[in-house]
Amino acid sequence: MPELPDLRAAFLVVGPGVRAGKSLGLIDMRDVAPTLAALVGLSLPGAEGHNVLLP
């Protein structure tokens, strides 16, 4: 719920294929798991989030 400031948190990713200094702005935390899965070559078809946050 990024619209609620009290529920905001930081999301940092470092590693191969992750561009340094890229800002994602406000994100839906449900998209974190599909993003991390995509970075390691997996998919999570049953995940609640569906957007991969990094190219």
C-alpha cells in the first residue's frame, strides 16, 4: 500500500544484471517476489504480484 506513508519500506537489489542507481519510485511489494525470481531465471505463476520491476 504505497499510498500509506507508514507502510513504506526500502527495496534494494545489487548484483549482475541490476543497473546501479536506478530508482523504481513507489512499488507494490507484491512485485518483489516475481522480480527476484526473474533475476534468477525462475517464474512464479501463482504469485500475487505479476510485474517484474527490473529489465
